[in-house]
Amino acid sequence: MTASVPRLVIAAPSSGSGKTTVATGLMAAFAARGLAVSPHKVGPDYIDPGYHALASGRVGRNLDAYLCGPELVAPLFLHGARGCDIAVVEGVMGMFDGAAGEGELASTAHVAKLLRAPVVLVVDASSQSRSVAALVHGFASWDPEVRVGGVILNKVASDRHEALLREALESAGVPVFGVLRRVAQVDTPSRHLGLVPVAERRGAAVDAVAAMAAQVERGCDLEGLVSLARGAGALSCAAWDAAEVLAQTPEGLDCANAGGGVETPRGAGNCATSPHRPAPGHEPPHGQVIAIAGGPAFTFSYAEHAELLTAAGAEVVPFDPLRDEQLPDGTAGLVIGGGFPEVYAAELSANEPLRKAVAALAETGAPVAAECAGLLYLCRELDGQPMCGVLDASARMEDRLTLGYRDAVAVSDSSLAVAGTRMRGHEFHRTVVEPEAGDAAAWGVRVPRRRLEGFVQRGVHASYLHTHWASVPGVARRFVERCRTS
């Protein structure tokens, strides 16, 4: 099966070059012209996709070759791009920067190759003129399998500066698709973990995206970029589908030694070796209400998680722990993803009725999956503010940033996985939890040090690790089944 979606990958020589401004601006500018735009982000970043969604009107999706495996990048891309006229993929860090010690794995260049997509290189030209040709030539020639289709010059000072840059780039043979002048930065404030998420500044974020779109519209050749995107080759794979991958995962093998690990192939059916659909009468149960935390304090969950839970038979219902005093009616399971509870600790603590409702649900043994922000919310306290008290642990902010990919092995049977399940995760936080693991830990990790991490108690699985369930879709079915039987 082959599929073709016009697509561009927006890359840069380094972080801070202007990828987010260009990618988000392009999404909004294309959408304003009536195109259905599919937004994507390379890597685990969960803040940029919020701006992408605002610009395009569609869910921002991540493409992570480390968390999901290279073989799932194209299928997940096609899933997100269904029915779209064009896709824009924002890269991560410098174009060739990937997972530490893993070569090109999970780099922007790697994903561009997996997608057979042309790359547009965003270059910060603020402190150079003729040297830009050497820089672009190096990036265009470093890996012959990466097609650098053109450049967008950012932070250009004047017409004279632009003329010098264009003259130099003629020798590199790479087209210039845009020139963005030095202007006051678009209002996208940052704090301890990057940009402030859209959910926390909706009105200001709308204005910021509009400003990015106007800047790109003024300075870029949109028709030329669409033409470049249309030259992307066809992809010889099928789009990822939550129901299909669950059907291809044999029951009883949902998690153990499953994909997303280091040694086992990560195909559509995770630990399946051949397609398998449940026999009549063994379809997943329907109607189990699973509540997913959202709102300004809990802004992150991969879209595929809710899709897998729905395909496994659950009714997924969002709620906002800052405002809702009770869990959704009929809640049988709870998912609390990433976000910034440390910013909203006082408000979360003040919502005592919901804290008690979460604790009461966990006490019954109902499945609760908590990642990073969710882990903090389940603790006894966060920066001295009472939280849910589900876990006998305290959390606090600190200056040190914990960041990186992790290879993990489940060390305890839980509502998500059986012991021995191998998955890959990502940590990104400036908090610490004491103790860092319960009597029954969630994961064993090796890097940056060997340690046990997280908590498993009753139906609760709480950890700092962000995981992508598409790599091991059986965890969603296991979670829904536990909701039915707990």
C-alpha cells in the first residue's frame, strides 16, 4: 500500500534558530489559504504541538523514533495526516541531533528520511553573510539521503544584508524560500521547562500565532513551499489505526517482552507475530468511563493514548482538576498525564473535593495511570501544598533539570503492564519526589544511573516517565480490562 501527502520538515542548524516561529507560522498561513494542514513535531516535546493545533485547527501529534521505533513513524504520520492537503513537521534541536549515544536515531534528519520528506532549513543569519553558504552547504551535503530542498533566512537585518546572503547562497545551489526580518520577538513567553503552554494563555497564544502567520506570509514564498511539499515521495505503508493494532495484539501477550523495548521489534501489533482478531464474543468491553486530566495544569497526553483507550472499549471523558470538584460520572479509571502542577499547586490543593475523590477512587483499586505531573498530583504534598495523598511521598521543585530518554523495564505487575515489559520513556522535569520509588516500583532504568523509579500500589501506576502507548498498544487494552474487573 502506498500513500502520498504533501509534506515539509522544518529543521535548523541548532536550537533557537526560529523553527517554531516558521513551522507554526506556515501552518497558520497555509490554513488561512483554505488548506487542511496536518501538524507534527519531531521528538517528545508536548508544548509546541499545542501551538501547532491552534495554528492548524487539528490535533498536534508527535513523531518520535526513539519512543515508538522507526517503523511506526510513517504509519503514525499518515494517521495524523488523514484527509489533509499538506503536512508541516517541526524538527527538534539541530537537524542531526538525536538521542544521546544513538547516532541519528530520533533526529530531525532521521525522521525526514523515514518520511521521505524535503527539508526546509531555517538559518539564523543575524551574525553572518557569506559564511551562510558554507553552513548551508555542509548541512545539505552531510547526509546524501536527507534532501534539503531550500532555506528560510531568519533575523535578516536589512535589504543589503539580504542581498549578501542571497548572493552567497547562489553558490550553494539551495533555493531561498523566505527571508524574515529582525523584529521584536513574537510574544511566546518561556519559563522553567520552555514555552508557556497554549492552555494557560489562550488569548495571548492566539495573538502570537497570528503574528507568526503574518511574519511568514510577508517573508516566505508560500506557493514555492507548497510545490516543494508536493514533490515528496509516496510512503509504502498503511496509516496507523488504533482498532487495527489492538486487533493484531493476541490476548494474553499484551505487554510482556512487548515492543517499545530495546530488543523486540515494534510493529503495529507490538508483541504479535501475525495478525489476530478476537473471536466473536471476545471483543473488548464497552462503556468503561476513563477520565483523563486536562486544563491548564495538565496539558499533555499523546492523542494516541485516548484513541487506543477508545478502541479498547472505553468512554474517554476529560476533566479539569483546577475547576471540577468531582470526577466524571461513572469513572472506572483515571489517566493523569504531564503538565505543570507545580505552577498551580495552591489551586490544585484548594480543590479539596476533587483531591478526596481521586484518593477514594484509588483506594478502591481502580486503575490510575499517572505520568510526571500526574505523579506529583498523587503525592502527599507538592512544595508544601497538600495533594491527593494517594502516594506516601512528597514532591518539590528544584533547580536541576532532569531530561532525557530512558530504557525501562516494568519491575512490578500493574494496571498497565506485567513485570518484564520493556518500554522506552522520556523524562523532563525540575522536581524531585522522595522517595523516588515505592515498595513496588514502576520501572527499572539504567541511564543516567541504575535505579528503581515510580510507584505501583493497588491499581495505581505512577512514574516520571512519559511513554508512548502506540509502541505497546496492549497496555491500553490491559488498562481498560482492569477498569472492567476492579
